[in-house]
Amino acid sequence: MAGFGGNCRLGAVLFFSAWITLAALNRLVRPAPNGCQMTYMYPTYIPIHAPNNVSSDRYGLFLYHEGWKEIDFDERVRKLDGVPVLFIPGNGGSYKQVRSFAAESSRAYQNGPLEPSFYREPSSAFELEDSSLPSQYGRILDWFTVDLEGEHSAMDGRILEEHTEYVVYAIHRILDQYKESHLARSKDGVRSTGNLPSSVMLVGHSMGGFVARAALVHPGLRKSAVETILTLSSPHQYPPVALQPSLGHFFSHVNEEWRNGYKKGVSHTSSPKLSNVVVVSISGGIHDYQIRSRLAALDGIVPSTHGFMVLNLQIFLRVIPGKPVRNDTLFCPPSVLWTSDGLEKDLHIQSNLVTVLAMDGRRRWLDIKKLGSNGRGHFVFVTNLAPCSGVRIHLWPEKHRSSIENEVPASKRIVEVTSKMVHIPAGPAPKQVEPGSQTEQPPPSAFLLLSPEDMNGYNFMTISVASRQVFP
């Protein structure tokens, strides 16, 4: 009987161990819920042939066409008259990954801009009476893509250099193709709708984003051939896995060239080499396990006047230098009332980057003299909370305990600048009072830009976030 009891206990332990193991494996292999909507496309990839005197058998350049009907490739290339965009795939990526970007941009061009009501969606406190919205976008985006044979560029610096060489060639080939197409239409008596493009926008995914930046500092690139770069989950600071010394050397070389590209030369009459280049780095945030946010950051490489990183954040702000804007302060309408006259415990912010992920009813204090380079910096604020009813911004000559404007002495009166926010056009989205996880965040709906002139005479700024609203 003792042996039978021992076997039962052993069997029970094995059973529960197996059950726990299977439950853990099921949780690990179960796919995470996808909050994105499916993109449907009808892709056609039109090869852009190299000139007779150029050999490019290894890689390829294609023009994307959206549509299910059969088309004449040569005729489609002859009709090139839009804004050129070049997609660069990443480590082991395919040139066909361009299809979702190209299909959605083509669909947006065909359908035109959003309805005017979408521009006023974030808050009813603002009206766009003086704004005139276009009925149709002026130019379509012509998406090109490079076939890099799915090579693993994250493993070898030499491969990165070869990809950079081909991207430089592709940029020149695209610009030359527009000239050839324009000339062919002119011979046929067909009038073009716009001027010839002088630059190509680059969109790079993963290592393709770094290749895009490497192409900008390549000695063979034509002047002003690229002025805009958008990178998606791309490492900029250093390689994610430095398996070979060549990777680290190439990253260091490119980043150093970028730092020098924004410095003024000996002659003050000439502008820096990269003075007209803007870079936007989009990071996957905490859900990207391969390219962390610190890798995708542009800090120390691109000045804040020419580039920034976008995360899955609800509110972010940064004090940056730049061009001034109008200096007219407007108060929120009296009809917009908060749930309480006071706010919870104040927060004192010590950095120039702030994130708010909840309607916590708190007021954030910022020393704009300290954070804004002693009054020489601009203030940028991006939010998807409704201005006035969800978030309010004030300028203060000095700190004051009261959050009620009428309790502040007239000589130290605060100024509200909330109503200077500008709406960011956005499509319809489910109304969300308070954001949940970062993947559930609605897109930004408004932004505010304050110049040093706007903040002159004030030493502090407060960002007041309303308390969470509860609906029955």
C-alpha cells in the first residue's frame, strides 16, 4: 500500500507539472491580439531598368503600382508626375514590403482629404471658420522600392556599405527617370502638371533606415537629392548586434559625418551640408524587442531642430529651438468647466521630455528658463486629449500654490495658452476618455508651438491634466 500511495503522489506531481508546463507554453506561443486594421492591396512591381552603361545585376529598383487591371509598364513609367518616395527594406527584408505604404497612400490620394468634421473632432471649443480645406491632394506619391536580395545587413558592415552604394544609385536613377519621362511627354505634346522633382523622400525599415542616413553622407550623392527621411524601428545609435567590428566602425563613421553635417564651416556664408535635411524616427516602443527606443533615438546625432523620435505615447513635449510663431494668447471658453476647482498634488518636471499616460488630475510644473536654454528654446506639445476639457497649459511669472486663476494677484496674473493649439487632421476613431496600454492610444489630435517671444516674461509653465471622467 505504501508503494501504491507513493506512485499516486508521483503521478499527481507529474500531472500538475505537465499541466503547468502546457499552460505556460500556450501563453508563450499564443499570438498577441492585433489592434490594427488589415490593409488590402493589388500590387504590381514595375522594374526600372538601368542605363546601358550601368551594370546592376545584383540588386533591383522597382516602381509600385496599385490596381488590379493589367497595365503597360512603359506607359506607366512615362506618366511619372508625382512625388518620389524610395522604400528601403531592412535586415532580411523584401522590396515587396512597400505595398502597404503605397496602397494606403494611393487610396488616400484617390479619395481626397478627410471630411472637414474630422479636423474639429478633438474638441468642440475650436472652430476652423477661417480655414479652407482642399478638395484634392495636389500630387500623388510615387513609391519606388529597392530589391536588396533579402541580405542580412545587420550582420556585416560590408553589406551595409554595398546597400548604401546601391541606394545612392537608385536615388539618382529615380530623378533621372523623371527627367526622361518629362521629356518623353513633351515630345508627345502632353503637358505635365508639376515641376520636376529635385529630391527623393526616403523611407527605411529596420537597417534600411540607417542605410538611408548613410546614403545622405555618401560622397557620391548629388547635392539636395534627399531632404526628408522617415525611419521605422531603425537603429541609429549603434548596431543592435555587433557581430563584426566592421558594423561598429560603419555606424561610428556615419554618425560622425551626420554630426559634422550640421556644423557650420569656416565660411559663414555657406550653410551646413545637412541643413535642409529632416529626419523622423518612429519606434515601436516597449513592444519592439529587437530595436529598443534608445537605439532608435536621434539624440547626439541629429539636432532637435531637424529631427525627432516618435513613440507610442499619448503626450510628449520637448523644448527646441526653431522659428517663431504668432504671439496671441487665448483663454478657454467659460463654458468648459473642470470637475473640481483644484488639482491633485503638483509634479515638478526636471527634464525636457514628459509623458502622460493617464488623466490623473495633476498639474506638471516646468521651469522654462532652465529647460529652454535660458529663454532661447521653443516649446512643442503634442496631445490626443481634448484641449481645455482634457488638458490646459498656463504660463506663470512665478510659482503659486493656487490653481484658480482668480486667486492669483493681478500683478502676477497667469496667462493661458491652451487655445493656441492647432488641430492635427485625423480620421474617425472610437471615442476614448482615458488611454489604456500604449497599443490602445488614439493618434495625436492637437499640437502647440510656443516661441521664445511667446514665453518672454514668464519663468514657469504648467500642464494641467483633468481628472478621469466616469460615464454611466
